[in-house]
Amino acid sequence: MGSEAEEMKQMKSSSGSKRAAVKRSKWLIMLLTGTMLMSPFFGMGHVVHADGKLLSASETRAATGLVKVGEEIITSGAKLLKYQYTTTRSGKQVKANLNMVQADLQNPYLKLDTMTGTGGKLNARQSVGGMAKETGAVAAVNGDYFAMDKEGAPLGPEISGGSVISSPSALKGMYAFGVTKSNQPVIDEYRFQGKVASEDGSSFELAGINQSAYMTEPDKQYSHVNAMYIYTSSWKNQDRPINSSTTPTEVLVRNGVVEEFSDKASIKASAPEDGYILRGHGTAATYMREHMQVGMQVSTDYRLVSQTSGQLVDPDSFQMMIGGHTLLVENGKASGFTRDTNSISGSSARARTAVGYSKDGRYAYLITVEKNDYSAGLTLKEMQQALVQAGVWKAVNLDGGGSTTMVHRPLAETSNVLSFNTEYGTTQRQVVNGLGVYTTAPQGAVKGIVLSGSTKLYIGQQATYSTKAYDEYYNPVDAGNVNMSWSASNDALAWNGSSFVAKRAGSSQVIGKSGSATAKKEVEVIGASQIDHLYMNASSAPLTAGASVKLQVKVKLKDGSVGTLPNESVKWELKGFEGSVKDGTLTVNSVPAGASIGYAFASYDGLRTMIPLTVSSEQLVEDFNGTGTTVGFTSLPKDVTKGQAAIVGNYDGKTAQDKVVKLNYDMTAGSDNKFAYALFNNGKGIPMGGLPTSVKLDIYGDNSLNWLRAEFIDANGKSHVTDVAKYIDWSGWKTLEMDTSSLGATGSLSLKRLYVVNLKDGQDERAVKGEVAFDRIRATMPAGGAANLPKADMKLTVNSRAAVVTGKEKSLDVAPIVLNGSTYVPVRVILDAFGGETAWNGQQKKVTVLRGDRYLELTVNAKEYLNNGKRVASDVAPIIRSNRTLVPLRLVSEQIGLIVNWDQKTKSITIR
């Protein structure tokens, strides 16, 4: 991408009872007889029709749509169903994972309820996992929409444990899900209707309960103007609410009597557990002055009004209720959207959350769609089709995107786990409420055992497995000290008497036996063929005696998952210095006199990666203190005109002399993806002093959740864009590092601009106004520094052994040849002129090239090579001619930092 227009183009394409406890002796008898074993997984790999029937195996192979890939019991009456939905976008097939907690509303031990913030309070946002842990839920998803710039109250109704927590906002087309006290699921659109009455017989209309300020629909009025609201102890804050554009008059009511009156000011306390606060403005405040003085009796009465039937609904008839957004499914078919979905990125592929129920009303479904490295997310229309195919009869959309979260308790476990990575990875957003699944089942007879432990191991890793049990209600029980014997199904794993050791790549089973009872766990030992990238957590280290660096060797697998190799799985080779690696710490013991570079190689199952060690690896490039660097503000699209980029002092505690770049932006105007740039030196950029392997800078974050990026330009004027942070999810100063070694740049780099991106997808979740700052740009230069590598100008001619190197003629052992449009030479021809080392492994037919911070492994006739541990596809491969190994000239030269030019007329190649 060389321009803003190109970047915008690229981005556009880019969740009965049994008797009590069984004695330990009884369950051990059952365990030994093997009568309790039951697999929680079944029903794998079926495609589901809209009528709920499964396709045959032959039909499945050709089908697209919804495929059931797994099923897991959570507790009596609740299962986690796993699906994969396949669809086509822009001519390409994409897949998204859909997770569904099926809750049996007729199960006497199961119930649904809402979860609210921390301590059951509004204005106290908490993660779904945190709320589930606090309330004891065995499964949960995030709930209602909320204004992120407000104090934290849902937009829709909330009833928990039969008590009203908040009322529905006066917004059109906002549906809610509830379960009645007769265990019937309901999805409907509601409005609030109520009044407060004084002892003198007068009354005034109530506008709602525990609501933030908002604009009503369809009349677009300020919600709290001339209105009266109830605030209960569920509302934590003393501001009721913030930014309401009104001055409150409030009364405290206990036992139906006014205890305190505050005119044109808030009562300086939260509502008590045994009372409530009435908050009024304008005409409502006037009524309160005339009819609600201290000592007067008041009463309240309210109902919900169904917007589809017009009937009054008593909130006391519900066990629980949670607000949502648009209706998704009605009578087993995709419904029309009941509300505009542009504000929730309805046409974009995002993580999604929904809740629905079955045709017979027996099952409620808590549904999430993943958007992460393993799942492409869904648009709302795609989600509708997936839900219909899953057999959902009626469903409503809940908050999604970065809020989408699901947790559940795995079988035999005592605590919840994150069911999948959110859009923020393992980070869970703080939300206002959630929907939880709860069990009240007593402890029953032991039904089964499971093995707990790692399902993925690395060669050399040791692992232990524990035995856990579950009862007849599928709730965890204490397994006690069961005498187990252990073995593995094949030699990929070996039992050493106390733990299993991974010996070779492949699939195996851990087998635990106690008497006639057997439990098995599938384990995969990861091998080189499954690894896409082997790398370290550092790009360089200091070549100084006594220096020590904590190193982690990481892998990215071909399935997209990322892991860290245990220390026992890594073999180390140190080159150019004396040192050691122990427990993941590299220590430099001594450095030869005059040495400027060393290497630490880490290998795993034949794959190798390395980091260079240099005498002085990091250098300050720019601190903006009295330098000649200039900065300017630019933006996209053209509607985004508000903002400023400037070098300032006295920023966030810094002195007037210690200056930083401040970038403030206001992207309220415009649509689609929006950009605010800090442009350096009129686009010429800040020179990095060479071709660094990484660039660090200090960044002042504004917690806006916007995307922070950097654009570099190289010696050829080519643009290279890289991420600084996918989400600005912090406030204050923080140091971040960008990997620039894999940009494919040539010559030297310059930092053209740093900028904030407000993506169209999830724009409602990100701040359109904010301010960030930048300081202390540092560059880590290539191993040994660019100055320590030979500089040359080489000219080669196809089929000629004569070469010219920096003006001097040189005779080559082998002439360059052209095959299928690519030029091949012995790699030594390049390294003799430009420095570096090469090695040949005849058994594996592999060539390795090491130059500066670049390390390549190429295999004869293989169109895939390794760039410092990363698999890279290529159109060309090394070949053998006349018993000599020849490598693709352009590929190797450019990957080790050289520039190659071809002259068609003279059939000559110039390398610099």
C-alpha cells in the first residue's frame, strides 16, 4: 500500500431429587466395576438441515452450511453444542465457529438468570467470567447493549431472581428474552408503563427504573427531561445518571414514606437496600415539591407493555429477563430486522451473541459466534441462516463484537473456562450484565471419571494427568486418592513412573486404569510438519560478558494456534561467544576480542530459529527534544478534518524540554474506516539509520480501542505498513515494539507516519475522539550493524563465469544459468562479495545461509523455504546441476537484504 486510498481499499477487503452424598466406598466400587464411564462427546461431523435432520455422510462431503462438530455435557440439563458454519464471501469460502449452550427449561435443577456487574450492581462493569464466578454460573454469555461512554446500565429491561433491575428504554425495535415463573421462554418487545402516587390521591407518570440518559425514540427527546425515574440499590453510583442534561430533584423513600427531600440536587448517597430514590426534573420536579415532602406516603406501580400484542405484563411473572437488539429468527425462519443494524456492524463479519429457544419452548439457547484466528465471524444475515439450520425457533441478538464472550464449566471440573478466544484474544471485555446458567442439583452417585491434563505436548515435554469424577447430575465430585495405573497407547508417549514424556511426533492416548475402569485422553505430540513458524520472544540480545536474557521459544502451528515450547523441548547452539542457556535464560560468559556479532540458535524437531547478539543493538533515533523533525496532521476520508499533530512539552508530567508528539483526533464526521495521521517531515519520514530488525517507541494510550499503525518507507520509496497495537486498550505511557525484520524492505527505513484507525467494523465500540502521544523512538539494528557487513556492487552475466565486483573482474567457478525464467547461482558467489556463511547438509539436501540478522534454510527441489524458522512459499526452488547446488539468485539475495536488478538486453544482473 503506497497511499491512503490503497490502504482504505485493502481494509475494505480485509457466545425427582436423588438422595444426598454417596460415600467414598460406594463410588470406588462403581469405579472399579467400570459402570460409570460415559463419553461426553458425540454427534461429530454432521450437517444440519433447517428441519433439524442430519445429512448422510455422502451428503455432508458436498454440503455447505452448518456442521455439528461436537457436543459436551456441562451439567444436568445443559450441553455445549459446537458447530461450524461455512459460507461464501467475495467468491471465497469462509468458516465460522458457532457455540450453543442448550438449557433444558424443564429440568428441575436448571435455571437461567441474569448476572449484573460486580456485586450485582449496575455501574460496576465486570467480565462474563468474573460475573459467572461470583454468582456460581456453570455457563454464561454476555448480555445487553450499553452505552460505552455512560456509567454502565443496560439499554433494555433486566429482571434477576424475579426482581426488576432496570426497565426497557423507549427505543423502537429492541427485543428482550425472558423466562416466566412457569418456565416458558418469551421473546418480545416491551415498553415501560408506571406511575407514582402520593397520599393526597395525585399521581405522576414514571419513565423507568435505573436508566442512563439517552435519546428516546421515535420522538428524539432527552430521556430525563420532565421525567421521573426510580433508582434502587442496584444502581451503585450517586449520580443518577451522569450527563443527563437535567438538574435533579430527588426523594428517598423507605417503607412507603418520604424520608429525605433534595431540591435541585442529588441525594449524596446510593439508594438503600430497603428503599429507593425517586429522581425528577422539570414538571416531575414540580410534582415532587407539591406532593412528596418528608413524611408523606407514596407508592409506585408499574408494568411492561408488549409492543406486539399491546397487553400489560406483570414483571413479577418473570424469573428473569434480559434486553437485546433486533429480532433474528421468528417461527423457525429468518425474520426482518426490527431495528437498523448499521450501528452494530450488522453487515460486517463480527463475533456475535444471541439467545433463543426451541419450537416447543423446552430448550433455551445461549449462542455465540467466534471471531478470532480460527473463525471468520458472521454478518447478522449469515447468523440468521446458521440459527435457522440449528433448529432455533425464535431468537434475538445480544451485544456482540468485542463484548461477545462465553464461559462454561467442563465436565468434572470445578471452575469455568473461556470457551473460545474473544476478539481481544484471552481478554474479556468488562460488560454491564450477562446471562447465566445455574444448577441446583444435589450431590449424587458418581457416574464417570475423566482425565485432566494437556492434550497437546511437545517432544521432550513431561506431563502429568489427574483423575476427576462427575456425578449422575454431571457435577464435579471429589475423586479422592484413586490408585491408578498409567500407560500410553503407543511410543509417542512414555510413562516414566511419575509422568509421561513426549518421545516423538504423532497422536497417542494417555490411559488410566483402576481395576476394571479405564479412562483415556487423546494427546497430540507436535512435530515439525505441524509448525508454520518457530521464533523467539526477542529479536536480538546484547553481546556483552555477564549479560543474561530470558528467552522463550514459540511456535505458530499451521492451524493458527500459538504455543510456547517448554525448556526441555528446545536444543540450543551458541555461535561466536561462550555462554549457556539454562531454564530459558541465555547467559553470555565471554566474548572474543573484537567480536561484534554472535548467534543463539534454538532448534525443535529439525526446525531452527536464531537471534543475533550484538555489541550495541539498540540506539535512540528520535526523542523530539530540539531536533529538526517536523510533524503535521492529515486524515481520511475527506470528512475527517478535525485533529492536530504537534511536538509539545509539559505533556503528562514531562518537562518543557522533554518533548513528545501529540496526536489528537475527532473522527465524528465521515463514514467507513477513518484515519488520523501524524506525518513526519512532510512525508519524507524520520530516518532509522539503516534497516532495523525492530523499532520501539513510548506511546501514551487513550483507551479508545482504536487501531494504532505505523508506515515506513524504504530506500526505493516502497511503503511498508505494520501494526503497533491492534487495540489501544490502555491509558498512560507504555513501550511497544514493532518487528520490522519481516517487512521485506530494502536499503534503509524511514518512519513516515504513525496513525490511529477507527475501523468501520465495531465503530460503535470505539471512541471517535481521543488523544495519543509518541516519544523516544529506538531502533535495533541488524546483527553486527550494517557497517560490519561488506558493501559491494556485483555484476553477473548469464552463462558467463566472468563477474565484476566493485569494479574488479573476478572469475566464477560456475556461471549463472536461467531456468524457467529464474536465474540460479551457487550461493557462495553472493556471500563471497557481501559477507555471510553457508552450509550444506547432503543427507537432507539442505542449504543454510546466514548473513547479519538473516537466516535461511532452502531444500533442493522444495518450493518452500524457512526464513528464520518461518515457512515461506516460493515459486522457485534450489536445484542440482553438474553436482553443484544452485539457488534462486533473486530470492536469496533479497531475503538477505540485497537489491537485485535484471537487464534483459544484456542478460546481466546487478546486485547491491
